[in-house]
Amino acid sequence: MAYTDELEPLIALEQDLRRRIALQLAAENGAPAHPSPTEGELAAADEAIAGWVEAGDELQHVTLRIP
């Protein structure tokens, strides 16, 4: 039986979402449509995702009153 990582489907979904976010951000900034994001667009997506995570963490601390 071949080895399969149970997380592979989740990782694939994460990467697809990352690519879709990159393309959406690029489109919102007026970039021409193309099938795959550039490295710069992926970096912008990573920054946006990190910002959303940080904002979510801060919101949880306020909601839960965690110092």
C-alpha cells in the first residue's frame, strides 16, 4: 500500500485558496487577468492572510479578555 499523507488534501485546498486570493487581490489592483499568480502576487496574498490571522487573534483576545 502506498503512503498517503492525510493532510495532503487540506494542504492542496490551502494552496488553491492562496492562489485565488492572490489573483483576486491582483484584479482589485487593476492587474490584467491571467491563470496563475506571480510570485509577487503570492507574496501579497501571504501578507493579506497574515494580517487577517493577526486581526482575528486580536479580536479573540478582546472578545475573551485575554491580556
